[in-house]
Amino acid sequence: MQKTPDRIKIDCFHIEGKPGGSQDWFGDYWMHIGGCGALAACDLVIYLAKNLGLSGCCHFDPGRLTRRQYIELGMIMKSYIRPRPGGVIRTSIFTRGLGKYLRDRGYQADFAICRGHEDYVKACRFVKAVLSRNLPIACLMLRHKEKVYANLSWHWFMITGYEMRNDRMVLLGHTYGTTFKVDFEGLWNTGRWLKGGLVAVSRIRHADI
């Protein structure tokens, strides 16, 4: 993990040179058009295996993942976080499905959630606290009034770092197998009544403990 007073970048994983995975790799219809929630969960379990050493979370080597293996993991996760018409638009659907996946692999997980109606300052504190643990954040973005955020709207994606620029937080993340940077305040203040939120693993342990 890279950490300075103005920047945190967690240790990320790559798949055949690409940061994270992509819905575009899937031949399955529903995963291709609406699998972002399931794939955000896949990314989280890969990070748990890679950055916390919890190998049971992902049955592939997180340091040598192939596209084929990622697709296989995604199809497993599909049964826990099922793509659906309208999308996985509630954080509770995500945490319930991911929690069951982890229980089936012998882990008990607790989740921290920062809901989209929370103020921006609280969201910033959430981001800093989670990333300082070398873990990513799954972000659900629903409608946004500004077209500049259209590529992240109605979508789950990963936040893997931040940097401060003139007192503004810029998020670092990945989705669709590419990295991005985005102004957090602009992203967070959607101007819409229907909100998404931020999800992170706050605690994880073996289920028998």
C-alpha cells in the first residue's frame, strides 16, 4: 500500500495486465449487461485473499488470475448476487449475497456501509478509514444529474485509493478492466433522490471463532 498524508493507494490485483475484471468478458447475457454487483463482490473477495491472506475467500491465486478464472468466479458469484431487471440497486442485496458466499467458504464477515444520503464529509472519513486497511470499497452509484458521471451511473465499481488536490478528494478506482480518477464531491452529490452508497468489509474471521 502506498500511503502519504495526501494519498492512499491500496495494493491492487491485475488480470492478464488489466486492473480488475470486466462485464464485457462474459458470454452469459445477464452477467454481461448487469453483472456489475456480482463482479464488485468478486473483486472484494480477491482483495481479501490477496491483501489479507485469506486464501479461502478465493480458490484461485489472486496474484496470477486469468480471465478464464475470473469468469468462473463471476459465474459462482452470480448465484449469490443475481443480476436482475433494474439492477442490484440496494446495498443490502449486495451485503446479504456476499455474506452468504463468505459463510459458505468458512468466514463470518461484518460490513460497513456509508449510505448515499450521508453528507460528503462523513463519506470522506469512510473512504479514508477503509483504504487505510489496504482494502477496497465497492461503490454503488445510481442516477446522477451531471452527464460527466454517466459512465459510472447505475453501476457498481471499485474504489482503490484517493489523492488530495487543492483540498478536494479525487478517488482512484477501476471498472470494466480500466482505471479511473473522479472528483469525489461531484460524484457523491448526485442531485437525485435515489441514492446508492459505499460498502466495505469491516471485520472478517473464520466462522468457528
